[in-house]
Amino acid sequence: MLISDAGEVYAFGKDSFGEVEYGGQGTKTVATPQLVESLKNIFVVQAAIGNFFTAVLSREGRVYTFSWGNDGRLGHQAEPNDVEPHPLLGALENIPVVQIAAGYCYLLALACQPSGMSVYSVGCGLGGKLGHGSRTDEKYPRLIEQFQLLNLQPMVVAAGAWHAAVVGRDGRVCTWGWGRYGCLGHGNEECESVPKVVDALSKVKAVHVATGDYTTLRGI
């Protein structure tokens, strides 16, 4: 997926928006970039692709999602192959978002509030990757409260397949979710259902973080 300087979105590849809009999900490959017509009235500044859904962020700080919306899993009712943009409902309706990150069937949103930056999560809660202290799914965006307890102001969010990470303004790194292969950096393979500071990085001031299926990278 590509975003132009004019805020237009182009998609290509297997199961892309172009394919769905022009004929049946999963039936062919879109080998050349196709303009996503359903987004032409939204100036998009960021896109995030999770398994079975896509999210985009508008210039005004509004989040829109597509596909995998049945049963209200992403804050709206929609068919699995729905390519119309639906604003993310719930807590983020009137709060501007500055960054989004998508993992396996879940979404993180970095929001700007008068009290500072905060992170909301929505979607599948397997492995505790939503950060709320449980493995329960969330149909609507929910504030991750742990950052307030840690006195950490999030500045960067990253969503891996099964785990997530945040970089704070002070350079601390938090990870949570599925801990297999030590991907959380806490010296073990345990799952963490709320964000936990990576103590092994206590002498490092991070500025960025990236997550994969079972890996985490931080930039300094």
C-alpha cells in the first residue's frame, strides 16, 4: 500500500483493495498499483495493514478501518470484504490520533490528549497483546492504562503479530504480549498482558522501535 503526497492511497498485490473493489476477494493478484476509490474523499497520511483488515489515518487525526469488521470487532458493523472506510468508533471518536500500528487482527493508536500522549488498542486479545491485563478481545478502542502507572509518555508504537512495543519520551522501551523466543526482551519467554519496561535497556535511550512476528528491534 502506498500513500501519495496528495493523500491518495494505492494498493497492489494479493487480496488488495483494488482486487476486492473490482471482483472478489482472493481470486486474483493486482500487479500494478490501483487507486483506492473508497478513500478518495479522505486525505490519508498513514496506513497500517493487519491480518484481514487495514486501517488508515486521516490528516485530521481520524482512524478508518476496512474489512474484518463483522461482529463489531473493529468498532463498526461490516462484512469481511467491505472496502468502504468506516470511522473507528468509541473512545477515539473525538480524540486526534497521530500514529497507528496494526498486528495480527489488532490495532494500536497513539493519541494526543490534553494530558499528553496515550495508547489505545482494539481487536484480538490473544497473548495479552492489547495490554489491558487480560486476553479478552476489545470491540472498541480502549485506553492502555499501564503507561500512567509507569509514568511513561508514549511517543512511538509498534505492533508485531503477537506482541507490541512502545518507546517513551524518556527513551524507555515497553513490550507486552506473546513472549515466545524472548521477543519481549525480559529475559524469558513469558507472556505479558500489560506493558512492561525492558530493564536490559535501562542504559539505552531509544528513539524508535519495530516489531515482527517474534522479534523486536529498537533504534538509538
